[in-house]
Amino acid sequence: MKSIIITNNPLVAEKYENMFWIDGSVEETLVKVRDMVYQGYELVSHPLAASLRMLFSPYRSVIVGRKNEKLDFDHAQIIEDSIIKYKNHTDARKVEESNRDDYKKMDLLLLESALSDEKGKW
Amino acid sequence: MKLEIGRINIKDIQLGNETYVKNGVLTVDKVGLIATLKEDERIKDITIDIAKPGQKVRIIPVKDVIEPRVKITGGINGFPGVSSKQAQCGEGITHVLYGAAVVTVGDIVGFQEGVIDMWGEGALWTPFSKTFNLTVDINVIDGLEPHNHEETVRLAGLRAAEFVGQAGKNVTPDEVLTYEMGSIFEESTKYPNLPKVLYAEMMITQGLLHDTYIYGVNAQTILPSLLHANEELDNAVISGNCVAACDKITTYQHQNNSVILDLYAQHGKEINFMGCIMVPEHTTLSGKMRASDYTAKLVKMLGADALVVSEEGYGNPDSDLLIICKKCEKAGVKTVLITDECAGRDGMSQPLADTAVEAVAVVSTGNVSHVVTLLPAEKVIGKAEAIAVLAGGWEGALSADGSLQCELNAVIGATSEIGFHNATCRLY
């Protein structure tokens, strides 16, 4: 399917061409996703991970799809709520420096798992 | 389908030269177990140890917890489709070493946490501080890629539980629990006036360290599937998930799923419990829509009056939980949700990442952000460096006396969303 990966993960940037690189934080990545959703892009993968520990990851990759003429209000709600929730959890924490490489790998693997769900779709 | 669970009460555990149970004491043949596990050439080293309730022992990072069992009649021994050949789960007689647990330790990634403290404040929160634990620390050969590494550790845990479970083969159980249920039509004829209730069990199915398997099938690849209530109680479902420590469902918790047991206890009394729908939690929005549509369709097809839904994990699965709720409530099915909360350290923030006006019956299993103090351990089983991961979250988490503060999030099973844990709740 037609998609763009919004990412601040260098491993993803190296491997995929259909990506938009964010030279910044997870929050900046989510904000870019939010801006694109408001421009009409569909959200393909959920902006948040499935566990609190992965919310502390310094890397995040989110897949957006086609650009439509109209904004999808449900998707706008999801990305807005995700940013609020993300900030709630991370404001009180330090960025975890020691495991950066493992977080990069996990983000890539979970992204690829999401991409495989979307294989063969228009 | 009729399943008899024969509980052999375990009161102590020790290592020895043979594997057997005598007078409630479980002895495990350490050398034999290591040799069996090392049949897997991907394993370099195995360290076996023991942790008993009350000991000042910390186990970290925990990968999975598994209840040792042995099949006496019906089906096949082990975990069908995974550690043994395919067979039907949920029938016949299974002996359980009740009170014992196999705890696997192994870090696949550096940020794994998953702590079990056998004493102190930590012990109050994890249900596995009360079990007699056989710890299996698995080191793999160099260069194993992460999926292969995870599979090696997962299989080693299941095979260890199977090995230890053999000790219960020729022992008369202290207690026998019977779980019997006919077809949906038979039960509905028997209890025509009772409300028909289904249980939807959501499972994290999103990739490495975030997976669940049913009869060995990676549940990421399934449409929601209907299981007889006996199947999960008899080794059909296993965990491949080891990141969300507090609310991941360990294999042990699948084997003893509290929601299934509680619904079973009310079957024929207050409700007609029809079975379990196993619901994958996808990371894509289309996957979430597909799984929730399919779940709601099964609920309607089976004519259920009510649905209990339990979540696994936190974050994007909150959306699945609430979409299922919306769809089923709109179809006239009374829906109860079980989830934990991520409500900030003071418990005052919005608990979930999503909301729905239809979610009017919600059971909380605890606040994952609640801060606990873990005292310094006399002995650490696993990787002492992993403690730094726990303490690494914020300034001042590590005190001068060696005690550390961490969020409940790191404690295995502390906020179990299927209610297999120590926290309780109050009705408002």
C-alpha cells in the first residue's frame, strides 16, 4: 500500500526510502504525524506502542497512508490523544541513553511487523 | 468437554539428582534438566536456581512464568503445537504442581525489566512471590538474531515446565477440580433463563517481545477465534511477550486465567458462560477495525447478552478495548471492560489513551505508574545490571542504602488485566 514512515530512528531511515526523517525527538515525530493527519493523510499504524516500556523508547516510527481531501476526525483524535498521553508519561523521566541501540532495533522490528500486516493491500 | 485438574500441593522445592514430589516437596534433577534444555543447540549455558517465598531474593529480568504440569489422560503432554505434537487441549486429566513455578530469565534486549521480589514491598505486588520458583537463566550462543533468541528462551521455559511437571505423574492429587461444559446449545437448553456471557481476551500480538501463541500459531496472524473455556486452562495459550512486565499475561496466568475461572464458577448459577474469543491486538488501525468487527460479529452470531473484555498491555491496545466496547454496546450487548490504568504517580491523570461514552462498566486492576520501593536484595538471580534499568527512569530513584524506587510497571503481574494478581479494587 502507499505509505510514508515518519521516523526519528536512523535504522529505519537507512533501510526504507518511503520515509520522512525527523532529526529530533519522539515528540517531534508525533507532532509531524499530527500535522500530516490534519493535512488529510490517513493514519496507518497507531502512534503509541503496546507497552509502557516502549513508550520510554527514544525512537518511534509511525506509518501514514494516502492523502485525502478531507481530514479523518477519528485519526486526528487518536494522534492528539497519543501526544497528550506520551507527554504525560515522559515529562517525569530522563531519556534512557544506555539502551539506545536496542530501542532502535525494537522500533524497526515492530514497524516491520506493522508493515507485514499491510502487505498486499491497495 | 470435560477437564479435571488434579492439584498436587507443593510446600517446598529443592535441587537434587531426580525429579519427584514427596510429602509436598518438589525435588528437581538439576543436571538432567540442564541436559534436556541443552538439546537445543542455540543454548550456550543454563543456570538453574531456586527462589522461595520470604527469601531476600530478586529475580530479574523475568521472561516468562510457567506452571509445571503433566497430562495423565486425554490430549498430549506438554504444550500442544509448541513443545509437543498437535492435540486437543481441554479434555482428560491434567496434574498440576500447585504452588510451584518455572521462571525464565534472559535478556533479549537491554531494557527488559520484569522483576520478582520474594520479600518486602515488591513481594506484595507480584503473585509470583508466593510460588516456589525454579529459575532457569538461559544464555544463548553468540550471534543469534533477536527472533531466534526469543524463541530459544520461550521454548526452554516451556520444556523446563514439562520436565518438572513429570514429577506429578504418579502422585495422587490433593484436590481435583472439574471443568465441564457441553455445547452452546446444550448449555442454553439447560439454563434458558440465565444471561449468555462471552469472554473476549485481548492479546498483545505486535511483533518481537509482543506476541502470543495459540496451539503454537502466532496470534498476530489470526482472526479472532473462539475457544472452549477449557482449552486455555489446559496449555493451549502461551506468552511470547516480555516487555509489559506488570500487565503482560504470563503463560502461568493463561493456564490459570482468573476471568475464565470466575466466569466458570458462576456458570449455571448466575450466568451461562459460553466461551472465550481470543482477540489479537494489532498495531495498525485497519487491524484494530478488523479484529473488533470480527469480535462483535462473533458475539452477535452466538447471541450473547453480555461480554467481558480483558486487555493486555497499555497504549495502542486501549483503542481496541474501547472500539470493541462501542461496537458491542451499540449492538445491545452489555459490555464490561477489565484494564489497568496509567494514571500518573498520583493516580490523577486520565487512565487510558482513549475514551468512549459506551464504557460504563470498567474494572481497574491498578495504576501502573504507582511508585514502589524495592529494598536491596541479598541475592539477585539473573542480571544485576538490569536493576539499573529499573532505577534509570528519573533522578533520585536510587537511595544511598541501595533501595530503589520504581513504577509498578516493572513488577511482574502487578496490575494483571485478567485479575491474576494481588491488588484489589473498591466499588465506586
